[in-house]
Amino acid sequence: MQIISDKNKKYKVIKIGKIEINKFPLLLAPMEGVTDQAFRLLCKPFGPDIMYTEFISSEGLIRNVSRSVEKITLKAQERPIGIQIYGNNIESMKSAAMLAEQAEPDLIDMNFGCSVKKIVQKGCGAGILNDIPKMVQMTEAVVKSVKVPVTVKTRLGWDEKNKNIEEITERLQDIGIAAITIHGRTKAQLYKGDADWTLIGKIKENPRINIPIFGNGDVDSPEKALEMKNKYNVDGIMIGRAIYGNPWLFRDIHHYFETNNLLSPPLIKERATVCKQHLQACMNLYGERYGILTLRRHYKKYFKGFPNFKPYYTQLVTLDNRVEIENILSEIQNF
């Protein structure tokens, strides 16, 4: 990283390969079933500085499974973009990384943080936190197999007695990763309780660490983002669940950092307008039928807190005709 000055301000210039960000970066977290290309394209105008694909099975990719292959299809307007892969077999992860590189991402990210039971039981995601030597060996193999930067997303450790993220960060840095994102919970916590950023801040104070450290967990407002930035000195923040149905959060945080003023929440008209855009993006990606089905999981998030939404919701998740759905959204727009 470099520090450059602009009048009375100082900005950290975050560099990850060819990615160069001269403001405090906000990252869109990879979320299975959420951050598909339709959602990423929707989010981009609101200001995420780096986005990631949904996580992709290394075994699915090397076996040419259509769903996995589709996930690495990228568009220029998504950049900078990272492809995230996961797996338990070192050779499969190497091969998957090389296949992913052919899609020309700006970086490849390795998922060592997913706490979903079926993933962990296979020794993938956060499951590998039980075998740090293998994590290091796998990461080194991937780093050596591709030319694009390799980053990692992980957690504080397996459980409360094994919060070894500082050691993990040092070892992964030593074998060549370009940045690391740390979720402030252990595998055992899943998403329960509050995220603890204390160890993330400690890693930032470690004189041995010189790669960018991104924090993740529970940032759901501009005020919380500024608190985490100032208190723990992280180089950027990755936002996951809070952005689901709320792409405005990127815009709101950047505005707050630059002006110290909060923007008003989006009105129902804007929410319905963006939801319509999301519907169209889903249909462009998946075709009309599956695009309509895909958006159904998003409606409650878009209209959270909207009074008397239940009758509209019932129609939105049962209708299978684009025009009828758009008419319902238009009715909400004019509420």
C-alpha cells in the first residue's frame, strides 16, 4: 500500500494486482444465491469498489458442471471482480483456479469461511480451519498456479479456544496472498452473537503484516462502518447480509465518509424501481421463467418495513407472468 496526500486529506491507496483504489474500499461479499451477476450489476452503480461471484465448487468447475461454469461468466461493467472458489482437494483447487483465470477476473478468492454444515463436513470452507497446514499448502498451490492475485476470506478460527487468525494471516501472507478478508466470528458461532473485530484490529497492528486487511461482519449502517474503520484501522470493509435488498448501503457509506452527513433512506418508489431493474436483470441472465423464480427470494428484503406488504408479497411470489409482476411493482411505486 501507498499513502498519497490530497490537500488536507490522506488516502491509503489499496493495490491488489492491477486493482488500485484511492479511497476507503467497500467490498460486496460473495453470497450463495444472492450475488449472482444480476445482483452484482444492480449493485455496481451504488459504489462497491470490489465485487465477488457466488462461491464456486472447485469440483464442479473442473467437471464442467453447467451451474459452476455459468458462475465464472463476467462482464466488463462488473470490474474489479473476483471469482471465489472453494474445495478440499489441493489438486482440484489448483485446476479450478486455472480454469477461473481463463475468465479473466481481477483476482481469485479462496473461501475458507463458509460455515454451512454440508460444506464444513466435507472439509471445505471453514472446515479447513481444523487443518491449518493443509490450508497453507492449498493456498500456496493456488498462488503458484495462477498469475492473477489470490486473496482469502476466512474467520477468526474454528471456535472460541482456537482463534488463530493472526498466525493464519502471517502464514498466508508469507506464501503470497495479496489480501485477506476476516469475518469476526468463529466457525462455531455461525452467524450468532456479535462479530468481534478485536483480533482483526490486532492483526492490523502486527508489524509483520503488510497486505490489505479487510473486515467483515455486522456492518449494516454508515455509522457502524465508520466506527469499524476508525476503531480497528482496517483497510476496507466487506459487506454481506446487510446489502441483501439494500444496495443503497454502499452509496450511503461512501457519502457519510466524504461528507459526515447521512442520506435519507430510499423511498418506496425507489425501492420498487430498483426491484424492477433487478427483475429485468434476472430475466436477462436466466430467461423469463427462472428469472422470475430467482427474484422471489429478494422481495421481502427490498420491502422490509413497508406497511401492508403481505398482500403484495403473496402475489409477487405466486405470479409467473412478467407483465403482471411489473404491474404489482408499479402499484407499489405509487403507494
